[in-house]
Amino acid sequence: MSTLSSAALRFRYPAQTHWALEGVTLAMAPGVVTWLTGALGSGTSTLLLAMAGLAPRLTGGERTGSVLFDGRDVATIAPLPNGIAYLGPTPALQLSGIAATVRDEIAIGPMNLGWPVERIRAAADDAMRRLGVEHLADRVPSALSGGELQRVLLAALAATSPSLWLLDEPFSALDTAGRTQVQGWLRDVVADGATVVIACDEADTMAEVADRLVVLHDGRVALDGVPSTLLAGDAILATGAATTEAATLAAAAQIPAPRPLQAAALLACAGLVAPAPTDTVLAAPVARGATLLACRDVHFAYDGGPPVLSGVGLDVRAGEAVGLFGANGAGKSTLLRLAMALDHPTQGHVVVRGLETRGRHPEDLAPAVGFLFQQPERQLFSASVRAECVVGPRLAGWSDARVAEAVAAVLHEVGLDDVADEHPYDLPAPRRKLVALAAVLATDPELLLLDEPTAALDGASRARIAVVVRRRVARGRAVVAITHDAAFAHEALDRALWLREGAIALDGATRSILTAGGHALPATLLAALALGLPPGKDRQAAVADAISRRQPR
């Protein structure tokens, strides 16, 4: 069995004066899932890079102290032949670029190890089976959805049977079925004796699989212990790290620690009875504003591929916050791409602000339409965070004073004041997402298209994005957001569309679509239903206040 340890580990990135890691000493045991978490910028992603031997090998910078894998410094060994698997926070960047199919992509690792052909085939087939991606075997990797790609790359890493797994946000793009699949696979990996370290901000997901929780704060180990104990206490909240949604609501309701970690326990603690399950789809609130996005019998397929969208019809009006839900590969991101004129329907019509998108380009719709990509790396190109936010307003012809005012406001709103002069690529991936969002928001678009806006963000940032959405909608803007984050959806979105096999299967109020679509209801919504709170009055602050008033004084 393989061992991993760090001793007095310090690391800083090039051109940085502060240390991203400061004196980290940890020992990771085989057969244990160690979960790393912390507020944005705490150092969890950097620690994974250092443990993989990629920092400073690929990142540049300076490292002191040691990271040992089976007694050898990771800086001196190559990951693949030595059993180290690393999955970064942006899986698309780890595609080989040479594989024609998913099966070929998964076979590349065993091929590089010089295995016989039959062993390579068996390893690839076994990895696809274990990660549940056999149905994607003959697909082109670059045409997969974000969630599909995340599992494919895990399968590609699994094909060589590594003994050390270093995973950065491995659940960020997965649907409910995908999360369950990966959770089960992780249990098998640990049962086989592997060492697993996961950096992740999704407490509700990780609480079910983690054996140990390490919380970082400003590059140092702040907490280290049993997940259930730490998540239920006060100390984790002081670090800015996310706890479970039920525990977050309990803290807001001033329920003393130890706090309930699951929704059922929260209801019991508050003296509430769980609402009876229902599959009734309630109508969404009716928006009275102008139609900003219309789809009429929209069909789409990528070149040579299967149909992605089949007969989609919808209207999104000013003053609406609409969520797009559905399994990985259902066509959600494709629908947003059509709305931004990044692609055009093979049949039917997409009309944005009264303009048919066919024959148009994204710049024809900007800045009135803003798009946040699932991978922020696709839209960042300036030398500082502030400069990135300036681009849109200047292209729109705004005056210098108006540009400066708008950029200052959006940096504050998104929580980026402290890094305004930093290079975006010197920031961790989650903060790069916030930079991309701020750049989109700077021109105050009438129609805002968001692809997984809260993925990999900490609790405070997720709450901030929910406020961003609600503020825009209150001012008559429209927001369409793809998300697998049920808590964010309930907090920010009033209407939801459920896509199934490229068609809209359900359209209604978010709180009912989440149930009908198979999502486990977030703790805040369950408590709101138990309290009898109506839509619009069931946000976390209102629910926490109602629960607090029920508690004995």
C-alpha cells in the first residue's frame, strides 16, 4: 500500500509575495478518503498540485519542505508509471487531443505504459464499466458534456489502476446519477487500498464518502478530524469553509452546535414534520416583460453526431430567472450556446431580443446578452482582473467614468476587490469563474446565460451569486442558468425547465420541478414546505428566521 505525506510544506506561485501554502504537515493513509476544503483561496487546489508533483514542476514558483510518496519526493518522479492519478478542476484541459473516441482516450494511459493490446482493451472496458460510461465509448471526447467528460477522464485515470488519487472538484459537473456512480466507485477504490485525497466544496456530497476532513485557512491546516464532528461545529464556519446545507441553515437559525447535518435531522430538531412527497408540477410565476429568448421547434446535432436537441420550444421573458436541469448530455449547454449564437440550429428558430440568430455571431448579441462558460478559461485573456472587466464596457463605447464606476461596482458585488490587480490565471479555478462572471456582468446584460455558475464555489460565494441573480431579475433582466446545485436553484431561480434526451419534459416552478425531476430537495426548501411558507417567502434567511422563532428562549 502506498503512503503520502508532507512536512513543513510551503509553496508560492511565480511573482507572488505571499505563500499559498504555509507549513502544511499531513500524512495520508491508504484505504482512507481524505477531504480537503476551505474558503476560496485557502490553498486546497495548490496542495493537490504539490502532492502530485506538478507544483512547481508545471506551475513554476517556489517550494520548500517535502512531499513524499512511498518515501520518494514527488518532485523527482513521474506520476503515471508511479501510480499517481491527478484530476484537475477543469477536466477539458486534460484531454489528450489525439483520441478519436472515448475508448481511445481511456486506452492512452495503458498504451503509454507499454501494456499488451489485450490487457489495454480489458483495462479500458473495465474502467468504462466502473465509471458508467460504456455508452459513450464511440463518442468524440471533445463533443461530450462537462459531466460526461468528468467521468470519462476519471475512467482514463482508472485504467492504469493508480494507488494514489488526487482529485480536484470531481463532482462539480455531475448530475445526480453521476454523483452516485462516482461515490460508489470511490468506495470501491478505497476498499482496494488506494490513498484518496479530494479537494471539494460540496459538503453534502463529500459527507457521504469522506473518512477524514482537513480544512485549510490561508494556506495552513486549520482543522483536521472526523467529518461529521467538524461539519456540525462552529469552528468550520469561522474558516469560511462550507458545511452541509442543513448545518448552514441551522447556524443561520441560531441552533447551537452540534448542528444537524441532514435535512431530516434538521426538521426533527426544529419540531417540524417532513412534507408528503408529491410529483405535482406547479406553474412558474408569470413574467410580464418582453420576450428576450424564444425557441421554436429547435433541433440540433453536432457534425456527424446524434441529435442533441429535438423540437425545443420555449420563451424567456424579462424579469425571469430560469433554471435548466437534466442529466449530463441532455442538451443544456447546447441550448445556451444556441442562445448566444455560438452555434445555430439545424432546424427551427432561435430568436434573441427579436433577432433571429441564424447567420449571426456572438458579438452581434453582446453586450445585451452575456454568457458565462462552464470553463472560465475559455473567456479570460486580460492581464488583470480589473482589465478583464473593463473590456466589455469599453467595447460598448462607455465613457471612462462610467466604465470605472461599473467595474468597481461589479468587483465589489462578486467579491473580487482584493484581487482586482491580480492576473486571472494566478487565481484558483473557482475564483477565475468569478472573474469571468464579473466581466460578463460589467455591461449589465439584459439576458444573462450562466453555465454551472456555482460549481466548485464555497458557501459564501454561492450565496453571493444567488443575490446577483435576484438583483438582476428584480431590475427586469432575465437569467437562464444551468445548474446541478439544487440549493442555489431554490434560492435564486423561480422557473425551471427539465430537459430529457434533448427535449423539454417539464416546465414549472423550481420548487416542484426539483422534486419531479428526481433531485433530493434542499434542506431550506424542505423546511419551508414544512413551515407552509409560500414561493418567494421561502429563501434561506426567511426560513432561518421562522425556525429561530420556533426555538425555546
